[in-house]
Amino acid sequence: MGGQMAWGVAGGWVYVERPMRDDSDLTLTRWSSDRLRESITFLKEFAKHPTKVGAIAPSSPGLVSAMVDWFDWPSVRSVVEFGPGTGVFTEAIIDHLHPDAKFFAIERSGEMAAVARARCPTANVIEDSATNLPAICDAHGMGEIDAVICGLPWASFPESLQAEIMNAMIGRMREGGRFATFAYWQGVVLPAGRRFSRRLKSSFSEVGRSHTVWRNLPPAFVYRCVK
């Protein structure tokens, strides 16, 4: 609200107009509060399960763009997201989604699934493991998958889990289907990170990399793969 503020000075009072606060100020405050709660939840999950979360902060807008903008959205009719976390990728997917497309996200953590649902109320966020992808697709009437967007910390996974998730996904994707997942530069040099890179090259007909997103914590790039 507006009005005057009075300040006592030597010899009297000085009256200063207080600026009006409009609804946009309140909206911005609520938005900032929501994002802060998401970041705190994300950090708590990292502290409890560092090998499952794999990062200390949600992905930046630059990384979201590098992940999502690569897809040919007008032709995509079936989309799956692995590990939505706070829902930053989920939100971008929904913004690009064709009206006739089917989409669901798979999140193993109940707390993170709740955060993603709060951010994206229209999204179908399923609490389950990505290893169960074929059964989840069957249960939700999804045949072959056109696009997979993945936020899983591959470099933190043992070889057996990498293989199980990858095989479940590849077996369900259509020929020409696209897969995007990001990697942190410090994880690329780890044995699991190098192993994952080799697995991508043996699983897809095309494997490329985006530019490095330096304004991400930590800096990251995106693997862009075509089956």
C-alpha cells in the first residue's frame, strides 16, 4: 500500500511518499519463496541421497534450454521424463508439448515428486523407478516413445543400474526417437561417467554434445542422442 512515512530530523519532520506495492510485487515474492523452498528441498535430498540426486542445486534456465530446445516438438507425440526433481524440465516440456501428445515423468523420491507436482499441477508425476519403464508405459497406454528427457545422475550409478535403465528405455523408444540427458564436467572423468559415455555410443546411432552451460551449478553439457 502507498502513503507517507515521517522521519524526525533536527528542526521538525520530513515526510516521504512511500511507493505503492502492486500485485506484481506480491506475485514475485511468492514466486521467489516457492523457488527457495524447492532449492532447500533439493539440497536436503542431496544431503540424504547424494548418489541419487547427484547435484547440489536445481538446473539453471540455460541448461533447461539446452536440454529441451533440441527436440522437434511439433512431431513429438509421446514423451517421458526421468528424474524431474524440482520440475524445471517438466515445466519446459509442458510449455512445448503438442496438445495430442502423451507425457509422464518418473521420480523415485516421494519428496521430489511432491515438489514437481506442486510446480506443475497438470503433469503426471509417477513415483517409481525408471527401470520399470515398460510396465509404466503399458499402464498409461503409451506405445513407442518419441522423446526422453533425463535428469538422472548417471555418473553416480553402478554399471548394472546404468544398463538396466538404458535397456528399458532403448527397448521402448521408436527408431529415430531422441534422448537428452545432461552431465556435469567433473563427473565425465569418473569411471562411471566414462562408462556411460561409451554406453551411449553403443546404444544410439547418433550421439552429440551441446555447448557447455557455464552458468549452471556445477557447469554442465547435454548429451543429445538419436536411436
